[in-house]
Amino acid sequence: MKKSLIWLLTIVMAITFGALLYFQIMYLENMVRMRKEQFSENVMRSLHATVGMLERRETLTFLVEDMELIGSGEDYDLSEGESGSSSVSMPESSGIRISYPSPTENVSQRYRHLRETLKSHYMYQRGLLNEVILNILQEAPSRPIAERADSTDIRSYLKTELESNGVTLPFTFSVTTSKGTPLYQTHGFGDNMLDDSYSAALFPHSGGEYRLVVEFPTRDSYIFSSVRFIIPTLAFTAILLVIFLYTVILIFRQKKLTEMKSDFINNMTHEFKTPISTISLAAQMLEDDSVRKSPNSLKHLANVINDESKRLRFQVEKVLQMSMYDDAGGSALKFNVVNVNNIIYNVVNTQKLKAEKDGGRIEINLDAIESDVLLDEMHFTNVIFNLLDNALKYMREDVAPVLEVTTKDLPGNQLEIRIRDNGIGIKKENLKRIFDKFYRVSTGNLHDVKGFGLGLAYVKKMVTIFHGTIRAESEFGKWSEFIITLPLAE
């Protein structure tokens, strides 16, 4: 599959998942908003009903008091007002005296007399109501708010109205002035620092100087619990998005690995083809009688076959190292306490001739006093050999190779190994990838430097198995240095 097609599918799927998450979140927000509005509407309806009930109760209280006053025998003198209504004088018994018409009166006179009597009764009732209303307007505001709006009554009325509107949450309330100064409040009011509260004016028809404020400490959890069925869908969508992204990453990694393996096979074919062709050509020359008769020619061909055989064996060993890299584990390694200084010294001796052949040298300073480390001797030898071989392989043509190998003690029972060269160096953009499997820094010609891109990956793997760390530092065109840190054996 082409990379462009993978990118196209990735973008389409990412947009799809993004849009799906967006619409789900928007739906959740709308549901929460609707629930809040519905909740607020029910609460405000309950508040207004409670306020109206308190106001009606106060009116009823005044009516009862006035009726008791009338029943006590006191007179109400309802004089004729501006409207021209006639006055009615009530006796001390507080009853309404209605004089019945005389039997000698005719029907017309009786009707007129009865109408006057009913009018007098109506005017009395109207005057009585006006007097009660005037009394409420004059005396009610002067009464203490605690008497007009008792907290027990408010709680009872409010609970009843809230339950009738489907709100069964615990609540707290406070009675305040119109400016927000609290007069009294229930326990727990204001403890949760809620952003939203609900309020309504108490006794709005007699000045509205007080307000009833209600809070619901568990309102948010109640609202979100009513829409929690949407949360699993969001979670599943997010999980699918993560899995999709992880799958895309795996696809790109696999594609990259496939490309690197293809390059490895092509490179390995080239590396194997050259010595095989050389050996085959030398074998064909040995069939020539004139060549067999010449000792110098035989010696030369023997050396060629021997050198190419070594080269072929070395390449095979590199491929075997790849197998070790893939399969190395606790069961495949033989851990022993070994002296790292001794191993480094032996490996350097085998590489000295190669450096001196090119006019260079390897300087060694094994200053570490404690150098016993628990590791696999064979694999650690391969690690040092690979690093030295790379250092000699990537040298500048105009400069003699100079390598520095040092060891020293570090705090915390650590041993440090440094291998520094004066070669071509590594660019910063390549420095972070040199330990990747099959990765080879391009120098313009695929086969100007022999190798499969396995050496440093193998080194990184082994050092990690030995519970150590490795890092690389370099200045392009001047030098490179590899630093290994290993824990000392106890």
C-alpha cells in the first residue's frame, strides 16, 4: 500500500472520529443545558407557588383576626366614601340587622325595601374587605419577617411544591433583603459555593423588600446523572480513536520496517555477491594450466580466496548477530562476572593492526579501578568489537584514524566506557536514529561503506540487557563518541 493512500485513509478516519466525538460532546452539552433549564423552571415554579402560599396565609391570618375582632362586639363604621355609597351602622352584636317589610306593603314596595337591605349588606361586606386589605397593607410590613415567613413553614411549603414538580433533591434556603443581606438561613446554606441559586421576591404585593433564595448542593451531580448514559458512548469512541491511532502508528512502523528489510536484503545480496563472484573467478583461473604452473599465481589466488572467504564469513556472522538481536533473552545468555578492562584490552589488540595499517593508532586508558560486571562475555566482546569496527570504518580519507578507548569509575557503583574517534561524524538528524534496526546513515553511495545496519542496534540491545545505557555524541565532520554506562557486580 502506498504511503499517500495510508495518509489519505488516516486523515479521513481522523476527521470521522473527530466529527463523531464533536457531535457527541455537543449532544451532551445540549442535554445538560436542557436539564438545567427544566430543573430551573421547576424550581422557579415551586418558589413562586411557595411565595403565593405565604402571601395567602398572611391574608387569611388577617381575615381571621378581623373576624374575631368583629365577633368581639366592636363596631365598624363604614362611612359613605367618595363613591357615594351610603353608610351602614353595625350594632354591638356585630350582626347585620335586616328589617323585614310590613305585610301591608305592596309588592313594589317590598321589592324596593329588600333591594335596599341587600345593598346595605353588600356595602358592609365591601367595606369590611377594604378595611382588611388596608389593614394588611398598613400593618403587615411592620411585622418581623420571621413571623411573616417562618422557616418551618417555608421548608414545608417549599418541599411540597418541589416534590409536586418532580424535584426531590435536598435543599437549603435563606431569606435576604432585596440587596442580598441575609436575615436568616438554614444550616449548610452557602457551604458549597454554588454558582447558581434560585430566588423569588417574598410578599411582592406589599413592597417586595425580602427575597427567598434556594440552593441545591447536589444539583450538578443530579443533572449529570440524568445524562450519564451518554458518557459510555464517549468513552467507547475515545477508545476506538486511540486504537485507530495506535494501529496507524503500527502500520507506518511496519511499512518502515518492511522498507528497511528490503534495503537490508538488497545490501546483503550485494555484499554476498561480491566475494562469491571473486571466489568463483579465482576457481576458474585455477583450472588454467599456466596458472597452476606458476607458484606466484597460485599463492596470489590462494590469498584472494582466503580473503574473500573471511569477508564472506564476516558477513554471515553479521547476519547471525541479527538473530541474536531478535532472540537474545535471559535464557539465551550466560551471565558471569567478568573483568571489562580485560575484555576491552583484548578486543583493542585485535583491532590495532587494522588501525596501524591505515597509519593510525588506538589509544587505551583503562583507568577504572573496579571493572567487574555481570554480563555475557561473548556478547559484550561483540559490543566492543562493533563499536571499534564502526569507528575504523567511518574514517575520513585525509586523516589517519585515531581512536581513544577509556574506562573510569562513576559514583553509585557504575562503570563508564568511552570510545571516541576522529572520523566523519554524525549529523544531528541522524544521531537519534543510529540505534534503530537496519538503519544506515546515507553517504550518497549505498555500498561505499559495507554493512547491514545491524551493528549499533545489536549494541543497544545488549547494553540494555546488561542493565546499562548507551548514548552517542558527535560533531559532524570531526568526531564521534559512544558512552556506555554499566552497573558493577556486587
